[in-house]
Amino acid sequence: MRKPANDHWFLLDVRNKFMPLQNLVEYFNDRFGQEHRSSFRPFLLEDGKISGLFGPIRIDSGFSPLRQTLKPATIIGHTAKIKVSTYEAQHLYSNEIENLLAHKSPQTNEFESIINFDRLSRTVHMLNFLPLTHLQDLLFLEVDPRHILGIKQDHGAYFQEVITQCGLETKNIVIVLAVNSQYIRYHQELIKGLENYRQRGYQIGLKFDSVAKESQTFEFIQKLSPDYVSLSARYLDNVRDSTLPAKLHKLKALVTSTGGQSILQQIDEKRSDSLARNTGFDLVQGDYYERYPTARFVPESPNVVISAHG
């Protein structure tokens, strides 16, 4: 049986051994030092929360529950968001500076920094997720497209080791790609990278801010068949389009046909909750559900038609 979360003990492996959270932090600090040949220790444990240091930036985690649309009291997982603040940079020893100059080239430094920042952030989220999870819950993590493009093979291998050390499995993790027009010409490369994650057992999500470029959106979904597809309710609130409900119904039908589930995120008001219900979205997330007791959320009448603007 799992030990109480407030004791900061977490499942480590299939033999049902437990490791204190502090030990996990030390493990990942040691691993970082070995990989980068550095004495710098980027992971901090304070008041039961994990932070990561990346230069002058301190990385913390924020989590928002994902709920079933028609039963919002039922939580199936959490989305993770980065919280950043400034932090006084730690001192680098001369041998570390020499190592930096010897092994970092201007051509690779930017991509390596993106990859390292992404990995550090996801490790912070993974550790902070442990007190929330019941071992079957899902954690939705956004991955920078440049990370996927910057790694040519074995996507997810590094993070799989982190997940295993935390006593979870890759099937608990949904790798989410935020799709925008900037990367439209690289869809094939992105799909290849996401398929590498999938082969390791990860679930895959796509996140769209809009459905404006409907053909490109639908084509990407058809090619990838993601497990989850999400839209932002905040964006939809600003759309003046009488055909929007029809477009959302069409999107929902496509996601269902490819075996996935649809999510409406960033729901702040009742009208967006109504939109999710009336267009058949499977899952919802947003501040609206955190402000009120979930007993208030009852299904709308099936005869009521709600537009994006209520």
C-alpha cells in the first residue's frame, strides 16, 4: 500500500520499495552532475515542493485537474505548467567554465539549451506530480517542438528513466505538442518524433489554439491519431463565427473516429462549460471548476443550443 503523501514517500520500483522524496532529489542531482561533469545541483526540495534551477531562472510546477465533462467531480489527471521566477545564479568553479568552453559550440548551444531546459522542467513536474497521483492518474506535459526536432532518435528514452525512478510508467504520461503554423512545414518530422514517444508507451496529445486552418488541423490529427486533442476556450471566446459549434462537432467526431478524446481547456465561465457539453467534448479543464463545488455542475438540457458567446 502506498505510504501517505504528506510523509513524502513514493513508490520507487515494482518490488514495492519506497524512497523518500529527498533521496529522489539527491539521485537526480547526482545524475545531473555526472552527465554535465559539474558540481552544480539544480534540484531543490523546500516545504515538500521541488524546484529546478536553470541559470538565473527558478522553475516550479503548477497543476490543473482534467475532469470528465459530464461528471466534473471525476478527475482523470493533471496538466502541468511551468512557473518561473528569478534566482541568484550559483557560483561556477573554474574547471566547470573550462568544461563549458571546451564542449559547447555556438551551433549546438541553442538547441542543447532548449533540450536541457525541457528535460529539467519535466523532471521537476514529475517529482511534484507524485503527491497528486494515485498511480493510474495521467500527467499531461507539453514538449517544445524544437526539442522534438532537435533529437533525431530515441525520443523519450531519457525521460523514461526519470519516470521509472519515480515508480510510474510511460503510459501515465501524455506528451503534448502545441501545434501552430510556424511548424506546419515540419509536420512529418514532428510526427516521427511523437511516434518514437508512442513506441515507448507514452500517450500523445495535440494542443490547438484555434480551428481556423481546419484542413491542416484535421490532416495532422488523421496522420497521427493522437490519444488527446485539446482546444483553448479562451481563444474560442473571442471568435465571431456562427459556424463554430458545427466546426467543434466535426472536430470531436474526427478525434473520436481516430480513437482519441477531446478536451476543452482554460474554461473560465459557465458558457464555455456549456459549449463543451453541447459539442460533446470528453474532458474539461479550467478555473471555472476550481471556483465552485462540483455538485453545482449538472448536465444541460439536450435541447439547449449554446454558441461560443453564450
